[in-house]
Amino acid sequence: MRGALSVLFALALSTTAQAADLSVTVKSAQGRPIVDAVVTAYPNAPYDKSRIRFAWPYKVSQHNMTFDPFVLIVPVGAEVTFPNQDTVRHHVYSFSPAKTFELKLYGQDEARAVRFDKAGVVALGCNIHDQMSAFIVVVDTPFAAKTDARGVAVLRGLPGDNARVQVWHPYAKAKGNQVTESVTLASGQMAVTLDTRPAPKRGAY
């Protein structure tokens, strides 16, 4: 029994030692950092998909006539709350195949919630204020993050040697607004170039 436990412990240490962090830099064709690009990775080694959790709140607020955040990443099965912090009423909806729903008019300091049970991109709108838009990206991998002001997203603890990396942005000029590349995890970093179209005006007029 002691020998078997020693083997299991050694295997666990080996798996931990092989886990790698990956820094992904996303820039435009002109070399500018791209903010709010969603980076997901699918390593070639086994990993646990049963309980995916992220540290940030699963919440999209309505504030100053905008959705905040503009892009939210959640795991499959997550419940997202939609609090209204504006003095006007909002009517939140989506016609996206990954999740179609409608939250009819509700006012300041009220909230509604929706469960997202299928991976994919969910585009949000307000039936009253057409300029409001946002996106929820529902993922089936624990290795997901969005780029910051520097255009950088960091994925931590990836197992294995290689991974398939997907980079999505709502204004990317690509099929499904997404590009897919392979990376060797030992490198610790990768750079991705996205050709994007201009962002439409959103928020208060």
C-alpha cells in the first residue's frame, strides 16, 4: 500500500511540475494592443472539466447606459446576474444560438438572473436602448482569460506539452470572430495578430 501511495504521489508531483503558464499577447494588424479578446486553451493532456470556476463575478451590470463588463467569461452552467444600476428601466435580451432569453423591463436596483448551459458566444442587447451591447463567452475549459489594456491574457497551470489556443473578439475579421493556433507550452508565451473592424458606438448618446 505504501509503495502504491508513493507512486501516486510521484505522479502528482510530475503532473504539477509539468503544468505551465502561458502569456498570450493579442495585437491588431497595426500593432496596437487589443482589449477584451477572449483567449481559451485546450491542452493535449487530460484535465478536469467537471468544476470550472473563475475568480471574477458572474455579473453584467447596466450602468451609465452601458453593459459592464463589455465581455464576460463564464463556465458552462454558470448563473449570471443582471443588476440595473441606472435610473431608467432596461429590457435585456439575446437571440444567440448559445442562449436565447429575454429579461423584460425592470428598474433601478432590481436584478434578474440567467443560467448559461451551453458553450458559445452570447451577444447581449437592450430592447429599449439600441446602443447598448455586450458579450458573454461561455466556455468549457478552465483555461480562459481576456486581454487587458496591454493586450495580454495569462492562462495558468496548463498541463501537457502543447495546446490548441483560440482567440475570439467581437470585431475580429475571422470566421466566428475567432482564430485558432497551436502552441508549445514550454515557450511560455505566444503572440496573435487579429485583423479587426472599427467598434460601433455604445453607451449613452
